[in-house]
Amino acid sequence: METKTVFVVYSPYYDDANDIYGVFDSKERMDEFLYRFKDRADDFEIREIALNPQFPGDKSRNPYCAPFYSDGRANLFIVYDPTETEKAMNNVHEVGELDGVPNCLTVYLLAETKDEARTEAIARMEKMVEKGEFTLTGELDMED
């Protein structure tokens, strides 16, 4: 199925939905709108986006990202970016370094609930610690 593109015209100082001036289903219709307000050309930003995008994923599980920092800080959140969703589908983990020392382990995973994601992410982090591929220097403190 071919993805339809729409053009969103909005204020460069976008603050809320009132700053969206129009969503157009063709470049021609957008150009007509812009021509009508040509004296205000600097007042518009344009973004071309997919309408009803098809992201890779799983119908029953959400893609999560859990960054763990060596000092014990950790977060857990759902990802929306297709690249990160792909990482979650493939159970990817990444170790980031600071001055050549691993300081952040990022775990990507799929889970049905946030509790399930938290449990799985912590288990995967603990395996990395056991293998010596990541070190926690502080007590784990995972925020939602």
C-alpha cells in the first residue's frame, strides 16, 4: 500500500494546535494557500509527513527503551521512532562510553505492559553486569 503524504503549514513559533494553519493533501493546494499569504512567507514552516504511517511493530506489545547509567540512574519509556522500534523488535542493546569507559547501557525491547518491560530490562542489564560488559557504581533508581 502506497503511503499518502500531507503537508502541514504551521507557525515557526509553534506552541499548540492553534499554530497549525493548515494540512494539505497535495503540494498544489498547499502552494495555493502559501500564494494567498505570500506577504507572510516568513510566518510559515512546512513539514511533509506520512498520513496513516505504517510503522514496524507488534500488535500486542509496545516498543520500550531503557537507558541505564553507571551511577544507577535509569529510565523506561515507549519509543515512537521507527529506527528505535526496529531495535526493540530485535532486542538490541547498546553501550555508550564516556572517556573510553562504559557509562550508559541502553536496552530496547517489546513488552505488553510497563511492569513487564521494567522487569525484562532490569534482567537484561543484570546479565550485562554479570558478563562484565557494564558496571553499576550506584544503587539502581529507575524512573518512569
